[in-house]
Amino acid sequence: MRKLTLKKILDYYDVPQIFVADDAMGTSYLCLLFDHDSDGFKYIGVQVSQQRLDTYVKGLLDLRDAYLSPEAENAVFLVTVKKEVITAAKQLQPSEITEDMLPEKDYFFDVDDYIDDDETSIDRYQLDVPSKDKETFSTLISRMGWRVWEIGKSAANVAAVW
Amino acid sequence: MNYINETVMLKTCKLTDYIAEYHPEWTCDMPVGCPPEDIIVAHNHPFFRLARYADRYDEDDFKSYAETSPDKDWGENLPLAVGLSVIDNEKKARKRLKSPYFSKFKGIILLNLEPKDGVLKQTGAHLSHYTWWKTKRFSINNLKMLQ
């Protein structure tokens, strides 16, 4: 049983769905939620190198393969989270990895709208847009996949874009 | 598929201004500082939430972890535990059904949120993900299940 330290949450929906945690030796575990009960949350975790982790975060590694084809033997664990304590509770042998722990095929990391805190990946601009052009402006921006938030009804109808 | 048939917008807002205008009653007790002061208010904006069944939904699909486990000590995670996750992109919401945790989930609910329904903030590692702190005025009637 190894205590892990949360390093980064990569996906969140109601609770962390995918996160990276390190053990005392600095080994990273890529963890995916598969169940929860009154006792806590259960994740399947796999020890990963930084290179493999980078490959995943770039959207180039199918998450299912991360667990079925780990970089080393004995690298897959049942990871539990209870009262914010993260524990690599049990090493899983290949025969113990069941379908209900695994994602479907082609479950790649969403890169296109990922906010990487390690990089300045988003620039924010403030533009002055005439009120009469509001609809055209919004249409153009949405076509580009950018965000428009109207931040106030100032005299110049200022809009913020990112 | 285009769900936007009227002017839709996400507007940034101060929580104090929102409270002054809409007098919200939150669906559960909010911890201090929650919702945050810098929030987003949706004006007929589409969001998507996963549902347990393909063809129906009920109140349980809209209960936060704090509501389903009121006696649990959520610690620093309480502000997120009292909120609900919603996604602003159907494709990205649907993709989540591939994960093992959501393999038991079958459907996608379309929500066209209005100011009365609560406030939001983009949270998490993806721009498409928002935490929604809902009010008691939000009604589950007339929501649309997407096939």
C-alpha cells in the first residue's frame, strides 16, 4: 500500500475523473475513475514515465492501451481516494483488470480545449465592438471556436475574447 | 446539430449583482465563498449533462455529491461538491460515456440554462467544462433527451 500525492487533475466531471499522482519515489500514476461507493472512490492507476504521460496529454495515447499495455510489468494498481487520501491500495495482475475498470477503445485525451496550467496556452484580448456589429462579431468568433463573453454594457460595448 | 435558435450568451457577472437581481435560493447550503464572486450567467445557453438512462431523467440526475452524501466531510472540495458539472459541447459530453465510470450512464440531457437557473464558472482542465450552482427555480420539466 503506497500513499500518493495528487499532482494534477486532467479531467473533471462532478469529481476528478482522471488525475496524475506521484508516490514517494517520484513515480507518476495515471489514474482513471471507475467506481465509487460509501467507502470512497476507486480508480485504476498505471505507473507511467513522463514521456508516456506527455504522449497521453498530447492526445496520442489511447487510455485503454495505457492500462492494457503498460510500460513495465506489475505497473497497474487499484487506487482509492478516501477523505482526500490517495492510496495505491493493491497491485493488479492482468487477470484482475476487468472490463468495468477500463474505458472503451479510442478514448483519447481532449487536447483541443485543454487548459495547460504549465503553459500560457490562452491569450485574452479585449476588443471594442460597435453594438451594431455584435451579431456578426459573435458569429465570426464562434466559427473560430473562440469564446466571447460580454463583460459589460459600456459605451463602447466592450467584449472579452479568449 | 444546432441547438441555438435564439440569441444565446454567457455573460460574466459579479455574484453580488446576480443575487441583487435574481434573489436566488440555492438547492443546498453554500459554503463560504461559494459560488465564487466572478461567475457566468447563461442566457438561453445550451449545456449538456449525462443521464443514467437513455430515454428519461429525474431529480437524481441533478443531485450534487454534497446533496447525495450530506454527512460526508468534503473538506476543500466542498465548493465543487455542491456544484454540478455541465459541458458546453455535446460531442465532448457524449465522449464521456466511453469512460468506465460513465459506462452505466446512457443518455445526454440538453439544458438551455437561464439566469434563474443558477450561476456557472468554467472549472477543471477543459474549457468545455463548467461547474453549475443551481437554484431552486431550476425545473427538470421540459428538458430534452438527446439520442
